[in-house]
Amino acid sequence: MPDSRNSSLSTARDHDCGLTPQLRESAFMKACRREKTPYTPVWLMRQAGRYQAEFREIRSKVGLLELCKTPELAAQVTVHAVNQLEVDAAIIFADILLPLDAFGNGLDYVKGEGPVIARPVRTAADIDKLPRLDAREAFSYVLEAIRITRRELPANVPLIGFAGAPFTMASYLIEGGSSRNYENTKTLMYCQSESWHKLLSHIVDLSVDYLNAQADAGAQALQIFDSWVGALSVDDYMDYVFPHAKRLIAGLTPGVPVIHFGTGTACLLEAMRDAGGDVIGVDWRMNMKEARRRLGNEVAIQGNLDPVALLADRETIRRKAEGILRDMVGDPGHIFNLGHGVLPPTSVDNAKFLVDLVHRFSSGNSDTSGGGDT
Amino acid sequence: MPDSRNSSLSTARDHDCGLTPQLRESAFMKACRREKTPYTPVWLMRQAGRYQAEFREIRSKVGLLELCKTPELAAQVTVHAVNQLEVDAAIIFADILLPLDAFGNGLDYVKGEGPVIARPVRTAADIDKLPRLDAREAFSYVLEAIRITRRELPANVPLIGFAGAPFTMASYLIEGGSSRNYENTKTLMYCQSESWHKLLSHIVDLSVDYLNAQADAGAQALQIFDSWVGALSVDDYMDYVFPHAKRLIAGLTPGVPVIHFGTGTACLLEAMRDAGGDVIGVDWRMNMKEARRRLGNEVAIQGNLDPVALLADRETIRRKAEGILRDMVGDPGHIFNLGHGVLPPTSVDNAKFLVDLVHRFSSGNSDTSGGGDT
């Protein structure tokens, strides 16, 4: 078992070598460091996905897991999204649930149902049985995809690696899939808190190594997806999640910016900031000015257009995107993004329209009328 | 078509006649008026439901719609919950989606899937086709259930009537059931805003008459369930929902307290208060002290135990319930409740334990150790 602190030290060196001046001075990396940028950098969560014809074409031939496990294909869809949308950062195509596959819990994606975990974890014994994995072996295919992607991406486009955060990962592992009420997750958390903490520690151990390995392989930034943490009260977050989120982020390679993201986190904002991250990701429910007021000036903020806005007409997209940009005018630490992932019915043209609009509007050229509305 | 203001005036008279001194001085009604109470009143959303053996017994013989439409049965389950739990208020057994059945959209409850609306509303033409209903005719069975319940309830237990709020009702009508992202709802809201406002106006017209008829029939308070409004940003709430919620609440019989409830509303709290309501209902995500700080002192607050806590052990229930009560010590406008409805796997004993604990702890008798933990 490698010592995670040792591996962090070695990755810090490796990584610094990979951060070219061009990448370091990119708008995205500057915004992560809260430095002034010539325009607001923008990328979209799930920017490579089913809304793209090219992606659907590939997915008609391979399953989602197979796509993740075929580095050339994962790199191809990652790079394609950047080229198609002209966004300011790439995010490696992978899935936050890959560790559940690696643990041997039987991860599958069932059409119309989302992820299903055949053997969920419900007891202390289940938790004790989770194998200790070497992240570099277990996720060698993701690391290879990152190496290929880094070679194929434009030299000025940073690549983001990512992993699920401990609460969100545990919720899938315990519920066996998506959930509305997190009944099993919270019951285990409340009634078997020792087992809960053991489970989250186990997830954190693996995630630290996995994320640092991604940085080593060529990722310039790391995003932690705590997509469902908004189901918790702040008291529960502090008691059951905060120490783990904090240890995870503290274990990551120094110098690699970390984006700490969740949805529905209006009650958790300060707690998530205190757990760590150079950038805090917020969803559309939160007004950006209010998020800045509450977060203070020591972090950058990523967000926060409602993904459903991209299903609407261009006037709606324009009105909402410009509203966000106006709220963040003069704020050097803003990375524009959706509040959650691109939805499958989104039109690629609308996504491109948004990216172009963010660039034009934020660089002072506010003529975003573009072509005719669709 | 009856004029809603005229019917409000007549209901105000009718209703005042029904509010006996005993009901007026009950802990629940006093808390609604932010008057000091000898103990914190408590009731539980969905306190009549599948977690009760007696309810499951009835439901094994009749469907949910049939149960709602059989006033004697609806009254029976309503009264049974009060007697079993010894809560401080009854809520009439009904469903927020009954108007969708009355509109003729084909409401059904599909096992494991929740409500399914066979003919959802998606276009301006669909909205124009929605019939104008006379609430007293369309929901005569609910009104009859209220009359029976009022006769059978203990004379000091107030009865709550309710309806879905415009956004939540529209979301079911447009999506055709439950939803994660409200894609159709928001797209219609953004792209066909005239139709959206027409739809919400239509829902409000019916809801005002429906709720006032419930007060007439014998309900001492009214709750408006905007269960899913937390999916909206505050800007969207103000543009697309606020005027309708405000008109709905303004149209209700004066003197009948209104509880305005939603989940995930941390960003909407002040806006919902401004839309109206004597009591604002909040879920577990929100700290109660923080809710009081933000809401000010002109409203009462209802909430906010996580319903999942009732699936845990008694030590968890005690710790969390006492935490809420401590936060609200000395606050005269607190009605204890869950943050959302009782979950089906809840044990009746745990629910009774909670109610008893709230009463004992808040009346100064803090020996809530009760019997042995289960």
C-alpha cells in the first residue's frame, strides 16, 4: 500500500513539470488562482455526452463502462467536446462510479434507470469486505486516457481530472443507485456511525491516490463531485462528511487547483469552503453575488446556469447567462459553468452559443446577438 | 363561475362560526398566531399513511384515489392518525394531485413509480383546454370528509386543509409525474411564459376556491405544499411563481392561518415569506435558528426533523429533535414537524416516541428517556 503523503510529494514534482507556461497562463488556470483574466473562462459539466451526435455514435457501439475503459475512445470524446464547443478546459471522460466497479460491487448502467449497483453495501461486514485498491492499477485506463488526451488537446487547454466526493460515493454504494431520500445512507450514517466513518475513510484513501495519479498523468486541475451532499443538514455535514472531505482535499498534490462542487448546497456553502478547494462550484439555485458574499474572497467560484436553460430559446440563454456575468463583473475568480451536467436533450448549437456568448460578453464585446435564434 | 372574493367573504363568516374557543386556544392555533404555548405543538406531514398497519389494511382493499373519494374512509384514517400519535393537529387525508384527476388529465398511482398523469399538459392548446371547475362540486368528497372528520375529532384538535401550490401542481401536470430536473416545466416556463402564467392563474383560481371551501367545511388552518419549488432560483421564483403564490394566499379566508411549505428552499425563504403565509414550513436542510433570523418575527415556523431520522434509533431521534427544540426555545411561533412527509418504512412507535418527546421536552419535563430504545 503506498503512503499517500509520499505519493503526493512525488506527484507534486511530476506535475509541476507538466504545467507549461501556456497552460499556467490560460484563463481557466488564472481564474482558479483568482487572477484577472481577459475574459471569463467557461466549460460545461458533462460537456462530452449524449447530447452530441458523435458521442451517441460511439455509445451505439460500446457501453458506458467500456467507453471509460478504452483510453483512446475516452480521449477522443474528451478532445472532441473541447474542439466542438471551444471551451476553456477539458474534463477527462470517465464516471464518478468507476471505484464501485473496481471494488467489485457490480456496477451497471440500466437504460432509463441510471446506475445500478448489484451488491450495495449495507452492513459493517460489507464495509470491511471492500478491497484496498492501488489506484494506479485499478484506474490505469483513466490515467492512460489522461495521457493521450493531454497529448491531443490544444496546448493551451487545461485538463481537469475528477472523482466523486465521499458522501456522494457512499450514497451510491449504500443505496445501490440513485436515490430520492437517501434512507439507507442516512440510516447507516446515524445508526452505525463507526462503520460510516470507516467507509468514508476507505473512499478517501482511494480517492486521494486516484486524484493524485490523475494529476501525475497530466491533469492540471481536479474536481470533486459531491453532487448529492445537498440532501444533508449542515449539522450532519459537519458530523459525518466534513472531516472526510477535508482530509481528501488536504491530501491532494499542492499546486493543483481543486474545484469542490455540489448541488443544493445553499445551507452548506461555508462548510464546504472550509473543507477545502480553490474553487467552490455552486448550482443555479444560488445567486452568484450572494455566493460570493458568503464565501468571501479567498476562493474562486464556478457556476451556475441552470442546465434546463440550454433547452430553452436563445433569448432565455442570453438573458440568464448575461445575468450571471453581470453579477460577477470585476470578480477575478469566476469560472462560468452550468449548475450541473449538460442534459441529454440539449442542442449542441445552444451549448456553442452559450460558450461564445460568455466569451464575447465577458471580454467587453457585448454584441452577443449572434445568428438568428433557433 | 362564482367570484372568488365573494365566496371568501361568505366563508369568513361561516368559518368564524366553526372556530370554537377550545380550538382557538389550542397549542397549534396559538403557535400559528405566534402566541406563547404551554408546550410546542407537533404534527407530522403524511401522519396518516402507509407506515401504519391500519392504513395498509384499508389500502389493501381500495386504491389511493378511491380512498380519497370515500369520505368515511378518508375521515377514518385522518382521525386514526391523531388518536394513534396524539399529535396537536389533524390534516385531512387527501392528495395534492386531486385537481389533476378533476381536470381529466388521467391521474393514476403506479406502484413503485408514484403518480403518473396520462395526459400531461405541454402546449398552449393543452392549457386552454383545462376545464374551469367549481371546487365545491369537483371536491365535494374532500369537503364531506372534512365535515365528518371535524365531528369525529377530539374537540380541541384543529383540522388542517391543504392544496398543492401553483409551481408544484404545474410541475406534475407538465412532467406527467415526478421529476428530477423539471425539464418540461422549466422549458414551458421560459419559452412560453404567457401560457405558463395562464396555467398558474388557472390553478390559483381553482385552489383559492378549493381551500376556502375546505375552511368552510371545517378546516381551522390551511397548508400550501410547494414541495418542489426548491428546484428554482430565486430569480425564476420571483418571475414565474411569486405573483401566483401571492394571489393564492391573498385570496384565502381571512383569519384562517396559512402554512406555506416547501423543501430545499434555502435560497427562497424570504421570497416565500413575502408571498404570504402565517407559518413558513422549512425542511431539515435549514438550521431553525438561521431560518428564524432570516424570516424575522412576523411569521411562525414549522419544521424540521429529517424524516429519515425516524428510521434511525431513538438516541438519534432524541438528539436531533432536542436540537431543534433547543434552537427554538422561547420562540412562540414554532410548530414542530418533519421536514417532509413520514416515510413508508417508519415505525409507528418511533413516530409516537417523537411526538411524546416534543411534548415532554418543550413543556420543561425534559426526561424524555421513556421506555427502552428499540
